[in-house]
Amino acid sequence: MYAKIFYDKGTILIKGDLAIPSSNWDPRSGAYRAMALFYRDIVEYLKRSNVNYVDEALELLPTPYLQCKVKLKNFQHDALKAWLDAGKRGIIVLPTGSGKTMIAVAAISELKTPTIVIVPTLDLVEQWQRVLTNEFNAEIGVFGGGENVLQPITVSTYDSAYLRAGELGNRFGLIVFDEVHHLPSAGFRHIAEMFASPYRMGLTATYERQDGLHNDLPRLVGGKVYELSVQHLAGRHLSEYELEKLYVDLTLEEKKEYESLYKIFTDYLVKRNITIRTPRDFTKFIMRSGRDQAARRALLARNKAMDIALNSQMKLDALENVLLDQPMEPTIIFTQHNKLVHRIAQRFLIPYITYMTPKDERKEILDNFREGRYRLIVTSKVLDEGVDVPDATQAIILSGTGSTREFIQRLGRILRKREGKKAKLIEIVTRNTAEMKMSSRRKRTRRDDASVEPTNY
Amino acid sequence: MLPSNLLITRSRAGNIRPVYAPPDKSHVALATELIQTFQEWVGKRKGTLYASLEPFEELGFDYRVIRGLCALLERNCSFEAQSYIEPRMARRAVFREVNKHPLVATEELKRRIFETVAPTLEVSPKQLEESLWSDLDDALVLKEFAPIEPVELLKRYNLSLTQTLLFKAVALDVTVSENFQQIFRRIKYLGLMYSVEKSADMFTISVDGPMSLFKLTEKYGTSLAKLLPPITETRQWSLKAKIVAGERHSPRLLQLNLDSNTAKDLFPSADSEYGKRVFDSSVEAGFARSFTSLRTGWRLTREPEPLMAGQAVMIPDFSFEKDGMTVYLEVVGFWTEEYLKKKLQKLKRLEVQHLIVAANKSLSCSSFRELKGQVIFYEKKVPLKPIMEYLKKMDEELVARQSVALEHVEITLQEDIVEMQDLAEQFHTSTEAIKKQLMTRPPKGYRIIGDVLIREEKLSDISVKLAKLSDDKLSTALKLIEDEGVKAPYQILQALKFTVEWHGLDQDKATIKRAY
């Protein structure tokens, strides 16, 4: 028996005279083919079966001696050890702000193999690139945001990795998925399937997904190998924080308009006997509005009503009061829509970041914020995940969706450790509107989830 | 390609199809209106452009049609920020000044900040304020708009709509009869995989990707969509695609069927781009030109139909065809010895006997001396001489083979005048072979004049008629011979021992004279 294995566009081709588990016969190539995900299993199977084989699958990038000086905290060290013991595979669950990046850095230094780090946003690309450059004193490759540079240590967005998995999949020994809860979505899971990297690390603060797809993670990356919740860290490694909720009323005029618009929406639902309870019901309704003019009018009216509630003049006034109240605190203001970002930026002359902001300007603004030249930033959803903004001690949410994860991630932003500092999260909500429901949904889900229950509430 | 929320489809009984915007009266009117609006907006702001387009959504068309058309029109636009100073520089200066204050909560403070910063940037406070937000999307100014014909816009829209639906495709089967090189090249470039079946002169290509072996995946949808234009540009095509539709929790697999018979007028036509397609390199174009000018009797085809080798195909650059023989020519630009060897090996598997590889000497990436056989090396242009020699040799071999076959055939002639070309067709052989055969075994009672056989009696009949002509003008004689049904009058004149006397270059002034 003999076998020769190759990498081919996200798959492993096996030429030889034997069938191998997890592979399918491909008549077009006259060979067995398997997802690159199974590369490690295939090699182990060949070894165990004493098959004479040639392995031409991995073409690892020539790599300099990777050594960093990072000193891990105790819990970080434990996490790394758990991962190594699990066969250099698996997922580490730690709260935002606890230094997950450093665990990956130490893993790269330990394995000394070319590594690709997959991250969800361009901000995170930037942040990882900065940390890795520092730690390894080497040029770091980047895929995403128009850049395509391949290096022994490379950072890529999920989008770019998805598009290029077929060509990059055999160049790295270790693949690190930051915010790994993104990975199981229908598209992104291809990244894990099309990379042959035998060593895999997943990092996240929120392992569970509402749609249950996290059940696929053990297959794609490996199981959960280490988990630590917020209360284990708060006070010691993270700053404590408190949560404050401010209710504002719509102005009379806004209220009148809001109600008449919202009525168009509810009237339509009553007339057609439609109930909307879940996000799925809502998606169905949106799809319906493509065919049905009346449904579309109802949808537009609802959107306009929400717009009034989210962008209420009173909210801006409340924001002004909060900002005047704490005139020294570095603060990030979050909104759901760009429109509101621009209104706030123009009213108070505050630096803003949206998805339209060019990469270098975004970096400039964040640098200025970090170094204290700007005290305030207003942003839409772009800063949602993991971006390291160390000196933010106050966050204000002006509007948001009802998603649990988004809420925690935003919360996490202000959890950066700072001596003797209590961080603060302020949510400004409009009373008596549909937005109230969104806000209480967040709270309810959060209470259900013990691991993120704040210590100081 | 459009954002997926602008895709409009209808599905029925397991089939799905985009809802197209046919180039009918109402859609052309809509397209015309939209194009005009964009044209009128040159010099104005993007935000107001879109505000002015909103009422179109009330016209009874699906709003997604209007937004889709506008999305395509926006690709013909260039927007720019108009400001006195670079907006980013203005913001940087203002934000740093702002940071000196707890909060800019009053208009008064705002004004003071502009007044402080403006002089440092050498603008007025008002100019500073206007520059500050001038690169926001809504504030951009439409600088240029490249107009487009309404019907062309609708056709591009329909193509984009189909491509957007194909984003969700898991596999694509296309049937085409031309444009192979472009199609296969694109398949390869996009990292897709294919298998091919041939029936008559149509090729059915089934396309998906390496991961498709393991699961239904939409991963290759975008690539399959990019494969669409070179298909719909051909004259005759059909396609079938499996499309994932419905919600994420209960996906369904639907079928998209389209073909040129029913959808041709919906898409950009062949002559818009396909017809104007150029040669890959000037080397190839030059070769085609000089070969055609030689009139060899061999028919030159650029990108002949694919040669099949198991599940793979190869499309040579040129084919030469004559009397059922085909010779292929592959022009190689950059190459290595390994590449050439592999290519020759592949050709061997194809069982193609006659193939010439022309490789550029100066572009070689390794030594080429060891390679023998059908490889021609060239420096600046593909040389005609070795190719002509190759074809000539094939001609001779063919004639020799056919002559042998004709030896045992009885050729009986009935007409007064018989063209060899007609005989060749009758016996399914080449004119050269017939001629050779007739030369060695001349048929009784006939004379061979050029490529024509003429009965002796007919010839003397013409001879007598020529003697009786009222004048000795060449043109009169030629007309007489042609009227008798002979296509080669000069050769007849020559055979009847006439000579032509030219008086200047004008044929009308030439006379004939019998040489006794």
C-alpha cells in the first residue's frame, strides 16, 4: 500500500491504492479527496496503518525563529497549558479585556510554526498586527481592507480568509480564530474546513450562539479547553463596573409622529392577522414586503417610527447632560445608525468612526484617543468587538439592537484594567416605545447568563 | 452583480427565476428617466440625488428594480468631496481644539472654536465649517456621469440580477458551442472544477468547486456568477443551476433554467463585447493575418472546439482544416522545459496526431535544445515556413493516399465539361488526387485543361466558333468561351494555341491571334 497526498484548493487529494476515512472518491481527478480539515487525521491514519506515504500537502512558509518575551498571568498560563494538553486544538473562553491575544502570542512562540490569525473586523486586524509586530519584532502579513501581504505570521479578516481559503490553506501550521463564535456561520465554517493547519486555537468571550451553531465548533477547531467567567477576574485583572440606565421621553411632537407611524405598522399586522414574536417572524415579514406594497408601506412606517425613537432630540439632550456630568472621563458613545453618529459628531464636534471611515483615519482617531488627545469618540457598530481601547472608562449606548452578544461586547470595551478605577456603562433609552422592549430583552438574556453577571450592579 | 436584498425572484414548482426588467416600453421609459436624473445631477450632492430618486419608488415598479438600476448607474458615476481644505485635516485641527474644553454644548463655543482654528488653516470660519463634513457620503458631489443607453442599462441589470441569484448557486451546468477558451480559462482562474460532455457540436460543462464533493455549498456561488458573461455572450447557450433558497432554517434547493431562445434579448448582446474580442497576443494576430493571405486551401480557425482528454479539455490556439484533416497549432509564450514536456504528454493522451507547438525562444525559462518533434522555436513572430512545410507534407501524403485508393475506381464522364473539383466531391477525395489520377489514366475523348476536363468535340466546336468571330478582341473571345460554360477561358485559349497581344494595360484593347 502506498499513498501520496497533496493540497488542492481547500481539499486534500490522496493518490494511491487505498481508501481513507473522511475522504470521497472524485472521478474527475481519479483520486480520493477530503476536506483539508481532515489533514491531521489523514496523516495520523496513514502513520498508524503503516502505509508508505509521501506528504506534499503542507507548504509551510519559511519561518524565522519566533520567540517572544511575553509573561503570562497565572490564568493565561493555565489556559495555554490546557490547550497544549488537548493536542494543540480547542477553544479558550475568557472575558473581553483579559488578554486573550497574549495567550495566542505565547502559543505561536511555543509552536514556532507559521501562523494565521483570523479576526472579524479591520480594527482587530490593526490591533493584532500591532501586538504581533511588537512581540516578534517581525513584519506581519495582512489580508483584508485591500491589503494582501503574506508573511509567516499573518492576520486576516474572516471575509478575506473565506475568499482565499483555497490558496492559503496549506501555508500555516497554526490557525487562530479570534472571536471564534463567528466561525460556525454557514459561510465562515469553510475557513476551518479548507485550511489544513493541524494546530487550531479559538478565542472568545461568548461561546454560545443563539442559533445553536456553536455545537459545530468542536469539529472545526476542537472543544472548549478552558473557561473563566467575569466574576473570577473582575477586581483582580479587570476593573469593576457599574450599569446605569437613563430613560428619556420623546418630545410631544416626536411622540405624535411616532404613534401615528407605528399605528400604520400595527394596523397592517392586525388586518393581515400577523404576529411577530421572534426575529424569524420579522424576517418573514420583511420578505413579504418585497411582494406586497401594503406590507412595504407598513415596514417603512415602522422603520421611520424606530428612527424617531432612536434619534430622539431628548436623547441628545440626555447625552449632553451625561457628558457634562463627567467632563474628564474618556468615553465612547455607541449608536446603532450612522445617521445618529453624524448628528452627534456635528452637534458636539466629536471625532467619529463609521464603517466608511478609511483605515488610516480610524487608526489616527484611536491613537489620539488612546494618547488622550481626544476624550470622546462616537461610533456605530464598528467598534463592537474586541478592539483594544485601554483608557475608555465610560461607555454610553444610545441605541442598540436586542442582541445579547453585542451588549456584552460593548460592556467588555470598558472593562480594561485601570488602577482604582470603576468603569461605567450608561444606556439611554426612550420610554414607552418599541425600543424599551429591545432593551429589556437584553437585560433578561444577560441575567440568564450567569457568567457575565456583573459584580457591581 | 447587485446587493442580495435587491434580488427579485419568482419560484414555482421547484423552479426559480429572476424577475427580469425586459426592454419593453414602460421599462425603457423608467430607465430613460433615471438616466436623465443622474445626468441632471452632475455638479450636485449625492444626498439630494437619492432624495430626488425616492419618488420613483411610488411609480408602481418594485422598489428593488429602481434601486437596482440606480446601483448600476452609480457605477458610471464619479463622486468627489468639494471643500476648501482637506476635510480630514480640518477635523484633526478642530477636534484637538475641542479637546481643550469639557464639552462643546453651545453654538457660541462652536463658533469660537471655528474662529480659533480657521486662521491656522488659512480659511474663513465659514469655509472651515463647510469643509469639515464635506467628505461624508451624502455631501459628496457628482462630478462625472458616463451616460448609457436605456436598453443597455436594462440588459446589464438583467445580467446582474442573474449573477446575484447565482451567488446562491451550488452547481452550474452550461451548454455552449463557442467561446471555449475564454470560458475554460475563467473556470481555471476562478479555481473551479469541471467535467465536460459533448453532443453534436454543443459542449455541456458542469461546474462546481473542490468542496462540492463533500456538501452542497454556496462557497462557489460568486465564482459561478463571474462565469456568466462569457456564456450569455455566445450565440447559442443554455444553463441549469441549483440554487439554495428560502430561510436559513429551512433551505430549499431550486432549479434555475435559462437559455438563449427565451432569454437572449434580456442580456447584453454578443456583438457588444464578444464580437470585438481581440487576439491574446499580437504574435497570434500577426500569424493569423499572414497565414490567411497565403491562400493555402487550409481553413484557419481561431480557438477551435475543445479536444477532450478523459475529463479534461484542451483548446489549442488554432486549427488548420482541409479534406477532413486537422492540424493544431499551440503558441506558447512563457514556458519551461517541464511545461512543454507536460503539454506534449497531454497531447499524446489526446491522441491528436498533428499538433505543432510554437515556443518563443527568448521567453524560455530553461534550456530547450533537448526537445525534439513538433516544437518550432521562434524569436519575434511565429514563422510561416515550417508550418507551411508541415501542411504541404500533409497535402502530399493525402494526395498519395487518395491516389492509391482511386486506382481501382472507374471514372466515367458524361458532361462535355467536367470540373475536377466536382469530381473530387463526388469521390470524396481531394482535387489534387483526382487530377493526379486523371493525368496517369487520361479518360478517352477528353482533354485536361487546368482543373477542367473538356470533351474533344466541344473543344473543336469552340475552336470553330472562335475562328468565326467578327473581331479579334480578347474580351469578345473570353465572353464566347464563358458562354459555352467553361470557367477557365485563358487556359482554353492557350490550349487552342491562341496568343494574347496586349496593347497597354487595358484588357479591352487586347487582341488574340492564333499561332499556326
